[in-house]
Amino acid sequence: MSPTPAADAALVAPVSGNIIALADVPDPVFSSGALGAGFGVAPTSGDVVAPVSGTITMVAETGHAVGFATPEGLEVLLHLGVDTVELAGRPFRLTAAVGQEVRAGQSLGAMDLVAITAAGKDTTTIVAVTNSAKTLAELRVTQGQAQAGAGVATAVLSTGSAAAAGSAAPAAAGGLTGFDATARDIIAGVGGADNIRSVIHCITRVRFYLKDESLADDAAVTATEGVIDVARAGGQYQVVIGATVGDVYDAVVKQVPRLAAGGDDAEAAPAAPRPTTPIGWVKYGFSSLIGVITGSMIPVIGVLAASGILKGILALLTQFEVVDTGTPTYTFIDAMASSMFYFLPIIIGFTSARRLGADPIIVAIIGGVLTFPSVVSMANSSAEDYHVIARIGRTVFNSDFFGIPVSLPEGNAYAYSIFPIIVAAWLASKIEPLLKRWIPAVVRSIFAPLLEIFIVSTLVLVVFGPIVMTISGGIAQGVSWVLNLSYPVAGLLIGGFYQCLVIFGLHWAVIPIISQQIADPGYSPLNAIVSASMIAQGGGALALWVKAKSPRIKQLAGPATISALCGVTEPAMYGLNLKYGRVFITASVGGAVGGLLTGLFDVNMWGFTGAFVGFPSFVNPAGLDGSFTGFWIASLVTLAVSFLATYFFGFKESDFETERTVEKVRLGNREPVVR
């Protein structure tokens, strides 16, 4: 049943100033009423707000005009200035986006009144109801001074427009379907498009960076069809979607096109408030670091996983003598599998630059400096070939740059580490604005990149690279020390608690350590433990699928089980295991047992992808060994323990009945649908 339309609709002043009759607007097209009834404003301030509540249907490329559709069926045009289309958008800084839901009086950005006047244009702002003939009986305008957002006009709907408006309202609100409708509701739930600073996505979550997280309505977002749950962590507002996350992300970007680049909207995004205490600064720094690592790694995680699987498959082909080492076939496949890891600084340079607002191409070139063959050759040459100034651990000061000692990590460590290039991207983001300010525009396109590449590369090679490699090397050695001290005990603890990091998105701090281990020494016992924790969460979801009588739970548990057993645990955890808290605990018990067995069998992992789908990652390139059989034993026992513990102790059927009753009450005694 269509909602009954309101008898009239309110319009507010889009800018502060003097409200004038449409006939007094200095533009004959508008003043004649050819574009519909309306009014004008002689502005005294450049701050622009929405004149009506509704959906933005059009934003001019030049930023001088915005279109709206209201629930009452009105089509409203906001036109900033007269003939300002000729200014090519220079005076306008709007944040409005097509598909955005706005409230009357909500900020849309600003226009520069001085610049418009200096260009010889009139600043009069116009509001017109372009479908007046079909919808309006009368537009009552109150003239005189008014502040932006103050009510200044009332649109009285015509008698014949009631049915049309009533039928149009659902179209405006509900005309979108599928992923588009999910995206629309998520955008509204996080506080509207104006509240979104940037958005990225990982394997299961759409991750928003919001200007004001207090505006996000967790309950509304969670209730959206297609959403599993929400989480706030690492400076992000994370909406858990599951396997269709890419589709929902694409729909969000389609409705808010300014987010397409994945980076922050510099003008729209105010700086986050700075902490005032030492502990606050530590939290702020850690949150920022996790955010940068997340934004840099998310775009390449799938490729890293694919490369790891391909390395395992190549090892199997070699083991069973399908492909011989040293042959062209082996070389080609090895290049396909290893290039992602070898050229990681170039790829992460590109993604981290996008995240931090630097030029991605320039930072990728700096990543190329770190992996350049002659630089790698210097790092791998014997110490006798170069003047050795000092040796710290595995790092040797084996070269110089204009007489300045340079430490190149042996074994080409720069080629497999993400931290030096992330530092390079951060440096580039600080240096680029200075270069653009200092270098004349006529030669900027040549000399700005030249100086940036030289300065940032020098700073990384001479100063920051050695420092970062020493710190990251120390962390990796610390993890290795714990594993070597007692691999089984480490497996027990990490297997039991690792998925707690996933809940808060903090597992991204562990991924670079795993990548470093896979690069050197070539395998990762830490990742083997993580693999067991993934299977454990799948075992908990599987128990729910088998035991639960609720069709809704079964429909959620089936895909969540498959996802977790393939290495993606968020659908299982957010959709089910955490919701019924004991399930997460019993599944984590299975993870602890699996980690313990992984340690007892001394399982190593030569690839990036874990869980059952990643079994090729447990094949030693030198030949099948105990890691492969140990993986299968630990994984199957993990699945069994997690399943049985959850089946007998993890939940009661009454848990589902209580939730079903609450959901029915919320929906007006209707059966809940599966999201």
C-alpha cells in the first residue's frame, strides 16, 4: 500500500541572504517561470545547504547546479548564480553526489561569492520546482532576510498530484533493488553520503572512513537486507557483507561517485581530532597504522592468495615429476607465482599512495628503485665487494650514496617487505604539496616528479629503510623466537585467540609478518596456526547448520561454513558465532587444539592461502614432508573438535526461538526474512 502524501512540502533557504520573488531573478529563463515555480536568494554567505529533503538526482559537472527528487514527488533544481556554468566549476566546492539522501538544511558544500563576482557573474541563487505543472497548486514564498536552512516556502500539492505523488514516493524510496537497495540503505545508515570520507572493501567487509562515527546507526545498518553485522575498529566503520561484498561496494561507489578512487575527499573530510594524552597518541598512531596497512593490503590480498596457491601447485607438479625444475615451463610458472612477492614494493607503493593521497605512479616507481636489479645485486654481493662500515644482525652497510653510508639488506629483503614503501608513500604525501607550491606550473609536470623520486628514494635508502627494516626484522625475529621456544604452546595460544584480532580488524598487523616469513626463510609457521583457527570457526558454523531447526539459521550457516573452510571467517563469526557467544568460544577451543597439533607436528606453510582450499600451500618445494600430513591431521581434528564442542555445548535451540520472537515483534509480527 502506498503511503499517503503530505498536503504540502516545505522548502528552505539554500544559502543565507535576501529571499526574492522568482520574477526578480536576473535570469529571463528562470524569472519567466519557464522552468517552474520557485524563488531566488541574494546570498550573503557562500555556505550551501539542501533546499528540500529527498534524493539527489543530478549534480552538474561544473558544480553550479544540483537536482533533487522529494518523497512528495517534487523535482527541485538548485542553481548557484547566473551564467556560472561558464566558470568551469572553479568557485564551487560541493560534496553532493547522485543518489545521496539529504535532509532539508543539510550542508552540500560552499561557493566562493568573491570569485563569482570577480568573474563578472551574478551570485543570485535560484530554487525552482521543475515539474510544477504536474504537482503544484501553489508555491507560497516568504520574502526577506533568512538564514540558510530556514523555512521560506511551502509547496501546496495540486489535487491531481496526490495519487501521483503517492505512487512516486515508493519509487523514489524503493525503486532500487538488489545490491543498489542495500547500498542505499547502508549509505543512509552511516549518516548519509556527506558523512563518508572514503570507502574500501576487503574480502567480506565494506570499510567506511566516516567524518563522524556518532551519526552511524548500527541497528539500522544491521537491519539492512544483505548485511550480516557491523563493527567499529581501526578507525573504520566496517559493514560485514560476506561473499557479495564486491557487488555492494560497487553499488555504494555508483551512488557516491566521488568515492570511486578509494581515497579521502580532501576538501570534504575534516581532519580527525588529535589526541591530548600520551596514551591517546599511542592509540591514534596504532589506529592510523592499521588503517594504512589495511588500505594498502586489501586490494592485493586475493592476488597474494592466488600466488601462494600457484606456488603450491608448482611444488606438487615438481614432486610428481610433471614439470622438471630448470625447464622453461617451470620458469614461466614460477614467474607467475613469485612475481607478486618479488615486486611487492611496486604494487604496495601504488595502493598505499592511493590510501595516503600521494601520486600512485611516482610511489610505484620508488618501489621499483627498491627492487631494481642492480640494487638487488649490490645487496646480494659478498661483503668483500663493498666497503663494509658496520654489520648489524643480517644488515650490512655495504654501499654509499655521495659518500653517505647505505645499508642494503642482504637477500633482497626490500623486495618482500611492505613497510619501507609505505613509509615512502607517507613521505611522498608530505613532499608533493610542497613541490606543487614551490615549482612554477609551466615546468611542474617534469620537475615535481623528478625531485620527488630523488628526494623520497634517497630518504628511504639512506635513513628510513634501514630503520624500518631493523624494527620489522626485530618483530619477525621476536615472533620466530616465541615459535622456536615452544611451537606447540605458541600454536595453542595463537590458535585460540587469533580470531579475536579478526573481530577488531587488527589481524592486518599480522599479515605483513606472515608475508615476510614466506619471503625469508620461505615458509611461515605462524600462517599454519592461523589456518587452523579459520577451520575452527567453520566447524562451529557447521554444527549450527546440522543441529539448528530454524530455516533462517540453516540458510546462514551453510554458506558461512563453506566460506570459513575456504579461509574467510567473517561470515561465520559475525553472522552466527559471535551472535551466539558460546559458539565463538567453542569454535576457538577447536582453534586452540588445532594450533597445538600444528606445533606438535612442526607444520610449516610455504604459501599465503590457508584452510582446506589452501592445501597446496603446505607442500614443501623441496618435496613432500611432515608438514603436508601434519596439516591434514591438525585440520581434520580442529574441524571435529570445533564441531563437537559447539554441537554439545555451544548453543541451545531456545537461543534461536528468543531471537525469532524478538525479530517478529520488530517486524510487526511478521516472519523475519533471511538477509
